[in-house]
Amino acid sequence: MLNQVLQVIGVTQNEEQQLEALYNDFQRPPKIDIALMHAAATKFAKTDPNIDLDKTNVCPCCGLPTVIEELPLCSSRNEFSFNGSGIALYFDFLVFSGVIIFQYIAISCGYNIYINMYGQRCDNLLDNRSEKCQNDFFNQYSLTNDDGQLDNIRSLLNFISLVCILFTTLFYRRHINKIAMELDDAAILASDYSIFVENIPRDAKENELNQFFTQLFQNETVELRKLCIAYEIQPYLKLNKQKQLKESVLTKVLELEAEGKAIPKSIPSRIELESEIDKISKELDYMEDHKENIFDFSGVCVISYNYEKQADNVCKTFKSTKFQILLEQLGFEQKHYQKFKNNSLFVKKAPEPGDIIWGNLGITIKEQYKRTLVTNGMTLFLLILGFGCLFGLSYIQTIINKYTEEGSLIDSIIVNVIGIASSILISIINSVLAKMIIKFAELEQQATRTDYNVSVAYKMGVAQFLNTAILTLIINLVIKDKSVTLNQAIWQIGGLNSDIMLIFITNSIVPWFTLLFDVNYFYKLYVRNKIIKQGINCKYTQNEANQAFEGPTIDLSQKYAQLSKTLMLAFLYAALLPLGICFTFGSIVCIYWTEKYLLLRRDSKPAPTGSAMAEAMIDFYIELILLLFSLGCTLWEWINYDEIHILTWIQLGLSTLHYLIPIQSICGCIVDLGIDNATVESYDEKFLTFYDDYDRRNPVTADAAKEKWIKIQSETIQTAQPSAKHNPLKSYHQINHISAGNSKVHPIQSRDSRDELQQLQI
């Protein structure tokens, strides 16, 4: 990468040699100035688009500008859009979560808390159950403390809350879609002109694909500009990883030689390592030069057309979904879809080049569904293990409750301590679930990072909700002594009220507290301070120093999962424990400002993301949250009053209908979303402005594609005529974008490529 960066910024050959001598990814001791440059270049901050890139303001490690403008903490969420819409939309989702929580607080919560607070459940019990009932913090504000008749006002306010939240979600959908379209119209990228094609026969040839995808589509001609073939490149990536590891060992050997120390017998000699590295480099060169013969075709390609409308027309022609293709492969009779060599193709608008995980391409659609099924089963198995642990604590609580004496302070304290232990155990189990689900999602080998993040968010959010809310519910209401009624199982000492309230309290503190006091971040601070203090005696490599000075990266999949779990928990128990909603609102406010502070002051800049993640979370979770709210209202009324109000039945029916119908399509009819206009400019006019493209991201074509792109850039500047000053790209309309040059460069691995390699290690 360094060579390409230096060429782009116009460094002379002598200067280039000097800088290459100054920078080495594995040098010891590291250069603090370069580490600080890398920290600035990767920080989540704006860069001035008008600065001239030169060797003084570009990080030699990653090629990013080091001149940045730190955003103030009070900056608008829209100001985050310089890194794509993904980050801004996550903070919008946080605000939306706070708004719907506040709506419930403003409409229903105050009244429900007031009525519950003045209930006399424990005082009115005349049998031996009164010994197990305490009018404490957990029960006083609960619905179970109201032992009167079914309250019409309570049911009406809950119904109004649902309707208000439902309309809020409709307008939030409009907001998300409008942002996505505005950003799409404002930024012209390679993805605007490109399609992503899967399930191509593995024996297909490049000329056959060229011919097939240049026919008439929707009765209109198309102009194919670039065909990027994806190969099964796992052997290439593993070999490249081996080269990096050997280079790391070589730097250690050189360090020992420089210090006059003996080299351990377990480590190969310098000559042997250099020979092995040279051999691997030549093998990588050979793989790149003969990729068509060495690598198997993955059945996936990315095709770019001259106009976005042409790409849209191709997508409209191929209507089959992945599930329909799966049914066809399993032998079920399907409709006649557009085929290529007897294969139904799955075609969609291409994701961003940096979103594709090239090493994961080649997994068949049948294998994708199989892996998803297996990982879902493994997640369920982990939930069962967590259920066993929680059941053990609940069983201990039941035994203690059975022999608790009236007014026994010690027994009451023991039961509450066990309840606190249960809530802490749930947090621990959720942490373990999060780590394991990430591993499971990696096993699925998703084609894009967005698909990977969505898979993690789905599994993690649902699994943590089941572990936190549903398993606790089952343990308290289903697995209980036969002599204990459902109502008593909720309000008794160590019952559902105390367990869920402790979870609410824990959830209101732990998420933002663990973010603010991140152990990994403080370890990085320790390493940074150690590197600075040691100076020339520092044993860290430049690469390790750069990583230490680089901030943490925001993980949207885990953050969406955590937030969605919190919302589902809050709304399921809102009618039973309205005070818990207040804790949830406080937690969301703290999370918002903590996340914003960390993003603007600690975090590094993640890869640009679009709106797909936010849209997927809304489609999956929002209707589910409203349905859980109605189910909760229905369940708690039935348990507490032995009857259900007519408005609660209507509320349940409305939320069920809202969950089942295609609300996204209806939303577009109710509220004007605008028109997603196709880009008018052609690919030929804009391709030189694409700082990211598919052939420059594909590992086995990246070097040649970058070299060719830089060459075209320099030739364009040199040959631009005065008359073409404002449009210097016209002379390149007929460039053969499909052809590729040769390159023998194996660049220093950037942060993105390191992350990709880590994700691909199975």
C-alpha cells in the first residue's frame, strides 16, 4: 500500500526511497511520530477535503490524511454522515428508542405507578400467603400490588400508548428511508452502477458472462464497463498470513542479532526465514498472475454498467430470491425465472466494495442456509445451558422460601442476595452468548460485513432477550410449587417482581459503565505510555505501536443487539413494573451520551457503512417490540385480575396485525418518501472519482487494479487540455476497464486487510 500512497501524493523516487527506509511495519523500536500520525488518521473526525496530500500529512501505514477536525460533543448526528449513514442512523435509533420509552412514561407510566403505589395487596391477604408477601420496593410499584377491579383508565392509557408509538415508528421509517435516498443522491459511488450476482455455474467463463450480461434487459441496451470475478481465495489469504507471521519472526531475529543475543533453537535462522519469505512472495506473485487457472470460480461476480438505470434494469429482470433458489435446488417446482446455463441467478444492487468479504465468497446458497441452521441450533444449546444455571439459583430460592419464617430478616436478605446473583449471572451469560454468537456468525461466512453484522445482531438480541426476560419468566411462573398461584409467584419474596426489577437496575448501569471503563482501552493507554517511556529500548514493532495508539472500533451489531434486548425487556414488563421503564429511559440517555463521547474522543473511524443495518433492525425488532408490549399487557391483566379488558384485546389484535402485514410497503403509501433517482452521470464520467472499487478490493486483483488506476489518474492530469479544464475525464470514455495489468507488489497490510484476515480464520 505504501508505494501506491506515495505515488498518489506525488513523492519523487528519491523521497520515496527515503520514506520506505524510514517506515517499516515490523521495525523495532517503533517511531512515535508515525504512531501518532496513525492515531490522528484513524480517529473518528472530519478531514479537510481541500487539503493537498503530501508526505507530511498522510499516514504512511494506512494512507489516510492526518489533518483532522475534532467534532464537538454537542455536534448534530447528521455531522457523522462523513463516514456514511450507518453511524448517524445508529444514534438516531438511540434517540428513537428514548422517544418511544418517553411516550409511554408520559402517557401511562405516571398513572400506573400512582395506582400501584396505593394498593394494599399484602394487607388484604388473610391466609398464610401474607407471610410471603412484603410491601417492599419491588412490590409496591408493581401491578400485583393493585388488588382492586380491572381499571378502565389503565387499559385506555396503555392502548393510547401503543397507538402513539405505532405512529412514531411509521414516521421513523420515513426518516430512515429519506436519509438513505438523500445520501445515495449526494454521493456517487461505484456501487451505484454495479450489480452483485450469485449462484452462477462454477464452469462459467468470463467471455460467457460478458456476452450474457450485455444482452437487452427490460427491452433496453446496456453498456458493461467492468466485470470483477470473485474467486475462492482461502489458500491465497492463508499463504499471505503465513508470510506476515514469518516477517514478524524475522524482525525478532534481526532484533536479537543487533543486540548480540543468541537466537533460540526453536526459531529458524535469518537466512532460512528470508528464503522462506522470498519463496512465499514468489508463490503469491504466481497465484496473482495465474489466478484464472489456480483459483476456482466462486460463482459470484460484480458487474458495473455505464449508467445506474442500466444496473437497475438488470436487477428487475432477475426476480428470484435466495429462498426460492433453495427450494428449486431441493427439487420443489418453482416459477420460471431468468436463468444462465440452467441456473437461476440471485441478482441485487451491489454493496459497497469495502463491505464485501472476498474470502467468504463461494459458499453455495444451500450451504448458507445449512450453516445458519446449525449456528441457530448451537445458540439454542447455549441458551439451554444458561437456563440450567438460572434454574439452579431459582430452585435454591424456592427451597428458602418454603422454610422462610414470617418476618425473618436473615432469610429475606439471603433470598435478595440470590436474586442479585441471578441478575449478575444473567449479565455474565449474556456476555458469553455475545462472544459465542460472534464465532457462530463467522462460521456462516457471510458474503458482506453488513450481512455478518445483521446476523450477529439478530442472534445476539433475541438470545439475550430470551435469556434475560423469557427464561426468568419461565423459571418463576412455570417451574414453581403447585401450591403457589401465578399471582403469588410474581409478588412473593424472590419472585418475578424482585428478579425483573433487579435486572432493570443492573441494565440501567452496566451497559454504559462497561463502555466508559473499557478494560481493553485502558490497557491500550498503558501500552502507549510504556512505548513512550521506553523510547529506543522499546520492544514493540511499529505495527503493534500503531495498533496501541489506534482507538477502539465501534461494533454496530453488538450495540443494536444490546439496545433491542433492552427495549424488548422494557416493553414486555412495562404493564407489570412501570417503574422499570423509568430505569430504562435513564439507561438510554446515559448510553447515548457515553457512546457519543467515546465516538468523538476515543474511537477510531470504522469502515463507511450505509443504511442497510438500520433498516434491517427496524424491520426485525420494531414490530416485535410492539407485539411484546401488547402480549405483556394481556398476560399481566389476566394473572392479576383474572380477566382482560376489551381495549387490551383490541390492542393485542392491532399489534399482531401490525406485525404480520408488510408495513414497509404500506408505509410508503401512507407517507411520501420521495423518489430514489438514478444517477444521471455515466460511469465513464465518474470512475476516476471512485476512491474505492471492486477490483481494488479483491485481494488477488487489488495490486494490478491500484497500479492501473494510479496510472490513469496521472495520465489524465498530464493530458488534460485547457479546453477540457472543467471536464478532464472525456478523453477516457473508451478505456477498457475490464483489462488488468500485472503487478508484483505485496503491500504492507492495512488495518482493513488485517481485520479481514482475522474474520476469515475459521
